[in-house]
Amino acid sequence: MCLAVPGKILEATNLGISRIAKVEFGGVTRQVSLDFVPDARPGDFVLVHVGFAISRIEEEEAKRAYDALLEFEKEMPESP
Amino acid sequence: MEICGGQTHTIMRYGLPDLLPEEIELVHGPGCPVCVASLELVDRAIEIAGRPGVIFVSYGDMLRVPGSRSDLFHVKAAGGHVRIAYSPMEAVRIAAENPDRQVVFFGIGFETTAPANAMAVWQAKRQGLTNFSMLVSHVLVPPAMRLILRSPANRVQGFIAPGHVCTVVGFREYETLAAEFRVPIVVGGFEPVDLLEAIAMLVDQLEDGRAELENQYSRSVTRSGNGPAQQLMHEVFEVTDRQWRGIGPIPDSGYRLREEYAAFDAERVFGTGEIRVQEPPECIAALVMQGLKKPVDCPAFGTRCVPERPLGAPMVSSEGACAAYYTYRRHIGGEVAG
């Protein structure tokens, strides 16, 4: 239920009082509400839950998690 | 203990328990809203969905959850208008397109989903819809953690807090929990590497004798969370007591619609009254969701209880601990039945 998927904002438009974006998830695009992330801009990555972006992903922090992955790989035995 | 069912799913899917030393045991928490939705609530949903003139809209997972006598799929099969939606805004759209029907959305979820469901109600009010309502059963994570921590049988020594719940609400309340119960808590993400890192951070805390809140999922979570989302959720919802399936009532553990939004409250619109029901006695879901038992400890697991014919909700939802074990671990020799 609390599944949220990261996607990249391709474009954003105003629709009445809402801000709607076209967001790409690995090749698939969907309409997403940006009402909860007013600062998000095209090019940003957002986490999307039931049609709403709930956060803008911090690129520096995402890189830190990726580096942690490389670190774990180094420490893992060759094959479990 | 990881709280969130999505994290349980990642843990089982990627076989993380097999990568960890024996001393580290992962127990699975109550963070599956489908699993904790009370039997009374499911019966109420079935009752409303079966009424003539109603279009009942729900997230897909809820349809197979057994009520005391039936489930929403059976209502649909019997000709009831039950539709699956990905977003609550679809239900608002359906209501606008079908002014002669009553459209009811099954508003379940934890804090992650609350802003979206609040937005649906807020938009419906703004659009002046008089045929949209929500059957609300929102639940909150911290009261459930308190219940687990206060239990004399508790053996959880560290928590992975739910990353998407904290994306919305931040983690100040979890700092309080860590200090109050002297238990390490790490806000964790949902990728295998996130969970491994969160576990490593918990082990570091335990080895150092610390009991703090740390944030592993910093690419999405900040201390104060998502301000606009919280603002709307508090505009539409207020805290209330909630019945948790298998666990019982927990004070101040959920949301209901505020008085200003009473016209959108399906329980008031349809006046379903009080429903009292009994859980199937064989199901140990309550113990599983408090981390006191593993799914494989249940004699019905994989035999009398399978995803197609579930006794309890944790076998239904893709996030339920029983379904995660059934999907990923039942073929592992010796350990499980099935």
C-alpha cells in the first residue's frame, strides 16, 4: 500500500488549482499531481504514491545510497 | 522489526535473511493497511457495495480480503458495481461522471496514503459533489509501535521505520519513541541495499549502546516531512481510536473525517450501524503482525490458508507477511510447509 515509485518529471502544467505533471517511470509515462511538491520542476525525480508526488528525491543522497551498494558488494563473499 | 509490509516484501523477495548472520533475526511488523483493516470494516464495505445505485471504488488489494461471510470480489461477481482504482482521484472523477449514482471510495491506508485520500475528499467538496463519499479506515504507525513496545512479550530490539510514512510526516515522533523506550530506530528505504544499510545502522547502535533515531532514507525523508501534504491531511482528517484486525482497539491510532466533511463520510451517509463479528479462530494474524510469531508457525499456513483461499488478510495482500512467505519461502527445504 505504501508503495511509492520514483519517476522523472518531463513537463508540468497548471490544471485549475492543481499542478499536473507528465512523469516517466522507466519508459512509461503517467499523469501525476504535484500539489504536495510545489517546488518540483521538470528534470527532477519525484516519489509517486497513488497518483501524487510525495517528495522530491535528493540527488546527492540518492548517490550516497548507491555508493553504499558498492560498499556492500565489496564486503560480500564471492557467492553465498 | 521492519514496520512496513513493502519492506517485508523486499526482505523476502531478495532473501535478505539468508545474507545475515544467525544472530540477526528480522521480525515483521503490522504495516500492511489491508491486513489491519478490521473485519467489521470489511463487512461494512461489502454491505455498502451491495446496495443498488452504489459504485464502490477500492484499491485492488482490498477486494479479496475476507469479511466474516464474503468478500468484495463476490459482491462484484454477484453484479455489484465494484471498481478497482489506482488513485482516489479516479473515484472523484467517476462520481462527477455518474451524478445519478452514489460513489463510495474505500479510504484505507497509513500516513503515506492519507494526503491523497484527503485530497479526494477536499476536491469533491470543492467541486460540490453530493454523490461522493469515503469509507475511511486510516491507521497510524506510532500507536501500533507503542503497543508492540509495551507488550511484556516484546522481543524487538530495533526498528526500521517506514520510509514513505516518514516522507509524509517526518520523523520527530519517532525520535520521541526512540528516547521513551530506549530503542534504536532507523528510517529505512525499500531497495534491498536500503534495508541492509538500515540493519547495519541498527546493529551499530546496539553495539555502541545507543538508542537514537537515524535516517537511512535521506534521499526522500526529512525531519519535518512534507508540509503541504500534512496541512491538507489535518484539514480533512482528525485523530480517532481505531480497531485493528486481530489486534483490537488502539486509542488514537487512526484518522476519521472532520465534522466539516461529514457529508462525505460513507458511514454517516449509509448509516450501517454497529457490526460485531468473530475472527476465524485458527488464524494467528494478530501474533504475526506484532512480531510474536512467524507465518510458518501457523498450522494453516500453505494448506488451509493460501492466497486464493485466505483465512486472514496477511495472506491476501501482496504486502502481508504470510503472502510474502508463501510467495518466496515456501519452497525452502525443511523450514516451511506447502
